[in-house]
Amino acid sequence: MQRRHFIQTLAATTGGAIASAPAMAASSTTASADGSGAAARTQLATLAQKMSEPVLTNMAAGTLKKNFALEVSPTWDGRDKGVAYLECFGRLIAGIAPWLTLADDGTPEGRTRKRLQQLALQSYTNSVDPSNPDYLLWKGPGQTLVDSAYFTNALIRAPQALWEPLDAKTKQRIIAEIKSLRRIEPPYINWMLFAAMNEAWLMSIGEEFDPLRMNVAIRKINEWYVGDGWIKDGDAFHFDYYNAFVMHPMLVEILDVLDAKKGAFWNGKPEELRAQAIKRMQRYSEHLERFISTDGSFPPIGRSLTYRTAAFQPLALLALRKQLPQSLPEGQIRAALQAVHKAVWSAPSNFSKEGYLTIGFVGHQPELGDWYSNNGSMYIASASLLPLGLSPTDSYWTAPAQDWTQKKAFAGARFPKDYPVNY
């Protein structure tokens, strides 16, 4: 599929605010001769708008629950389906939060960002207003803890855009709802990081927080580190993408707060733990990059495969933070992720006729859903959009595109050998 056709496929239901690749390229000063930098950004911005528009427009109006065309896995476990709306909003907003921090620069993308940011603020307000039809399921089952962490992760990633503008009543309601989730005791798996993320956010805004829920999670994740950048999810090792969905990104961002606020940690120094966690995420990201084939496809392995491009959250987050390792140049990662997004999102049936994400990996494949999967869960895919938080003039977008490892390897070109690390 040609780039123009791919962008048109994505843009078909975006409402026209980001209308086409040519319009975006015309507003960009970063395009190389073949437009690769501008094309990659256009691809992500168009996808971000396509994911966000139906969710935020409806939630800001208090009509998400009314209009969200809910889909659950064929093996759904029977839990309250109301969890889907917190999953949908929380996961979406965590991925697009850095993008919404950029100023309206007068471009079509800038105007879209500003409008979506205003919708997001109203959505946050409605989410904790008991009188609003879109008041979320804060008193619900354990799953609420999971998605509350994405809800607060967005506030950590974009406090000036998403937290500070909220009115005092909404802020107090959010704080109260998050603290109320301490009633949920997380099992000793990745869920510990969800509890810790909420406490880290409370710490970041100067609220009372529970250090035990943070410190025990950090200690358990480090106990589960098996080496060479990989972390177990509990006692057993699972070959899947949960290191990308949860383990590495959440650990690093929790430690960011603990270090910045000079929080106490049992028998350890947060700044050293943070530096170690970043190095380990960098190493894991080297593996992720080598998973990307010459056409942008990647291994369909493990649980929650329907989270699609969220499998590459560590690469996207490191790019946003300007912390990609020297072995992964920005132009190489941008080109690799551009290929991944094209491979996955070119399928029109990734979205329903109403514009919401469907259950699937590439397109609509409901049989791939897990017992906890609904189409609200799918919005974690927005985690691969994090580089949009970088200015269009940032070197991530202006660096020349480079072939990634598998392209080099299968073209018979030189590429670096790979060795394990001991940190």
C-alpha cells in the first residue's frame, strides 16, 4: 500500500482536521527530499486523531457510554462490562498525553491538538462527576485499579496540559477516587505497578501517598529481573510483550517521581535504581528493534496480542525522553516504527464503522481476544504514539531515515552483532 493510500485509510473517519499527508507536509519544515520525516509524523498524528476523536468527543459530551459500540472477547469472563469505558479513556489518554502538551502552532495538527486537549480536560471532569452519564466505574472490580494507573500516568506525563487547568472540585474528586482504590490489593504480578503508579502520581502533586505500595512494587519487579533486559511477570517467565505494555515503562516513570521527590526507598537510592531501570529498558528495546522484520511485521506472540503497536512502547518512550541507546539512532527507530504502524494500521477493520477500535491484531480478529479483552482495552495501542510529544523540528523527525537491523541483515549489509548484558 502506498503512503498516500495508507494515510487516506487512516484519515477516512477523522473529521478532516488533519486531512491528508500533503497538507501536513506543507506545514512541516522537517521533510527530507522523500518526505520521510514529515510522512512519519503525519502517519502518527493522523492515527492519533483517528483513535481519539470518537472517544474524546463523546466523553466530553457525556455520551461515551451511550455511543461507544462495546465489543467483548468471545471468552469474556463475565465481569462488569462498565470497566470498558475507563479502559478506553485511560489507555488512550496515557498515549496521547505528551502530544497534547505541544502548543497550537497554527498548523492543522496544532489546531487538532488544541481541540483534543480541551475535550480531554472535559472528559477528565466528566469521569469523576457522579451526576454525569460518563462517570466511570471507580467502585468497580479489580480491573479498575489497572486502568486508573493509565489515567494517572497521563497526568504524570502531561501535568501542565491535563492536570493544572482542571478546576479545584475536579482535582479533589480525582484524588479521592484514586485514593479509594487502595481497597484493591494487587496480586503479585504486573498489577503491583498499577498500584504504585497511582501512589507516584499522588506523590508528584504533593498529596499524601502510600510508600509501601510503591516500594514493594519496585522491589518485586527488581527481584523478577531475569537478565539481559527481561523481567518476569510474577514467579513464572512469560514470552510476551508485557515488558513493553507495563513492566519497563511504568517502573521507569515511577522511579522518575521517586527520584525527583527524593522519596525514601528501603536500603537503596532511587537515583541509582532509576538509572539501572533505564539501562535495562534500553537493552530490552534493542531486542524489540530486532523483532521488526523488513516489512514492519513482528512476532505475534503471547498474551494481549490485540494491544497491537503497544508492543513498542519502550522504544516510543525512550524516543520521547531522548534516551534511545547509541545503538539505536533516531532515524533508524523512526523508520522502523513507521514500518510497524503501516503494517498494523493499514487494515481498515482495525476500526469499527462507528470509528472505535476493534479486537484484533491486524484488523478485526475477535477470536484473538483474551478473557479480559474488550475493545476499550485496545486503546493501549496509543502507547506507540508517544514520539508525537516531540516538536516537529526535533531531531527525531529531522534525522535521515536509516534501515533497521533486519533490513540490514537480510540485505546482506553490515549490522552489529548482539551480546547479552550483565546489568
